[in-house]
Amino acid sequence: MDDIIANERDVQLLQTHGIIHNAIRSEKAVTELFRSLSKDVVLDPESSLDAVRKRLKMYCQKPWITWRANLIRTYFNNLGLYGLLWPPSSPWCSA
């Protein structure tokens, strides 16, 4: 379950898209709360959330995705082109 919210940036992203509502007002506190709630939770292998998590993990393991994410973060982050290159990548894929 730690794959869903790993850091404050994930909280901001989910909040921006209306997936979660942050009543605590601190992204770090929400991250800690989510980690403590999901500490020993195991997803049902038949659940749709587990299927999405597996697809996202497979997507992030592709070498060209890692290369592309690193390229965007390193060279295009401050040029205003980030929005043009954004759609195919995922914020949960780390380079």
C-alpha cells in the first residue's frame, strides 16, 4: 500500500486531482497518517486497486520510461515544456 502515497508530492498530486481531500493541511502529516494506516495491510489480489498498482509497477520498470523521466526532470523542468511532455509519464515512476 506504500505505492500509493510515498511522499508529500504524491499527496499534492492526489489532492490536485480531487482524489483525496486534505483536512489536516500538512502533506507530510497525511503521508505519515497513510503509512501508519496501511502498515500491515495487504491488498486483495482480485481488487481493482491491486490491478492498477501492478500495471503501474510494470510501466515504471520499462527502461525508456526511467530514461524519459530523468531527461524531463534534468533538462526540461524549468523550460515550460514540461506540460507538453507530461501525459505519457507517471509521477510515481522514479528515475
